[in-house]
Amino acid sequence: MKRFSIMTMLLCMMGIAANAQLIFRVSGGEQTEPSYMFGSIHLMSGTMLDSIPGYLKAEGSCKQLYVETDVTDAQYRKNIHDAGMQMMTLPDSLTIFDVMGEERIGLLQERLKESCHINLTDSTSRILWDKQPVMFTTMINSTITVEVLRQYPGYFKGGLLDGACIARAKGCGWKVGELDEWLTEEERKKNSEKLIRPIDEQVDSLMALLNNFDKHRQEIINVYEGLQQINDYWMAGDYEGFEKYFLPQVDSIPVIFADRNKKWIPKMQDAMKEMPTLFVFGAGHLVGEQGVIRLLRDKGYKVEQVKE
């Protein structure tokens, strides 16, 4: 699972070539004209949209856009930041020094200086002192990943894919709807409890990373180099290959995929009944028994992949 999590993180951060498409036409139900779904990889470059004929045709056939959440909205970005900080904060006024202990904190400080250029004892780093161990694992993993990705110029170029879809829609005067609902503080807390492991498990995971730092870095490099197959699936529009690759991760995190998919379906039905709608969301939400494709078919819709 550890290796697959690394692969998923890298998959989300890849810049993938321009002919890629996982686009599906949705017809039937109470709508008079078909709607479309575009399975994206969130951190791909937004500049590739003009090079995806299937997307341009789908966009030209629709009159409104629905996304997971409007990532261009300032309030959304603030809420995400606040929720993330709350989720990553240690309870009971503890600090990372308390939960790590003297010997282990020394190794953490050494690795942070080496990989992230952060001096944990510096006063400017006080903002990190009350953070859970998973925060430091994420920081180090992300830093190594970005270092690896610098070998591939152009990723992230021109903004991110979902944001580019939203900007185009707003530029056309379209309504931009959201499939996700704003969570209350209590709901965010419940989700956090599902996703965040106990502190002692986080410490063990962080120490495994710190004690095998060079090996872990090489694993990330190896995994990225081995992701050419998923590149091929996406570029060729090979949904079956993509599903087979991605399904284990989807099944392992129902709170991220299956639970949200079920909540989206009524909103999607209402939107499609209103007017032809273009839906843009992460490609992982398409796949599996609880994926959006299967859920819509169970409601009587015809869902077929658009092939160029």
C-alpha cells in the first residue's frame, strides 16, 4: 500500500501529453440532449485543453459546467487551508518534540534540513511545532517528488487542468456548479478522523521514512519512471487499462471516492435535466462498481466513451 500511495501521488502530479482523454457521453434519463463527463487528473497542465479534440467537442455541446468544487473560489481555498491546518494539528497542546522524543526529533531535524531546507528549531518554524507527524511525512515526500518532477520541464505550465476548465466556462458566461457540498466543522472533523491515523502509527511511519531516506527517495524515482504505462492508458483513452491500474486505490479510500460519488448522482441528474452539462472531476471517480459510470447506468442512463 505504501508503494501504491507513492504511485498515486505521482500520478496526480504528472504532466501528461496532450492527446489524453477519458471523456464519456451521457444520454437518456429526462434530458433532451446528451451531457458529457471528463475524467481529469487534477494537477495536469491547463494548457493541454485546446489539444484535446474530444474535450472541445464536449464543451461545444454543453451549456454549463459542474466540477467537484470551484477551486478558483477564494473562500474555497481558505476553507481548505483552515481544514488542513486543523486536521494536521496535534491535540492537547502537544508539540512534535513531545511525540517524537529527543533521539527521533534529532533525525527529523537532520532530514528536514537536508530535504526541505528547514531548521525546525528556528523561530520561523514555530508554525510547524504543533503539527502531527503525518505533516512532516507529507512535506518530505512532496519535496522529493517535486525534485524528481523537475526533470520533466513543463509540468504545471499554464495553471492546473480543473482551474482551466472553470476559467473557460466562466469566460463563456456559463453557470459553474459544484458537486461537493460545503462541509460543516463537525463533518470536516469526522472526515479527518477517518483519514488520519493514530499518532503512534504516524510516528512509526515517519521514522521508517527517516531511517531509510535514500532508499525511499530512490523508490519515488523508480515509481515515477515506471508510470509510463499509465501515461499510455490516459493518452490512448484506454479506460479499461486505467480502471485496472487505479481501482485498488479507489476501493481503499471510500470516503474520497465511493461516498462522494453517491452524493453526486442526484445533483448530476438535476443538472442534466436542466440543460446539457459538462462534468469535470478526477478520473478516479469514474471507475469501479461504485464509480460514477456504473451509478449512472444503474439509474438507466446510457454512458459511452467518446473515442477520437
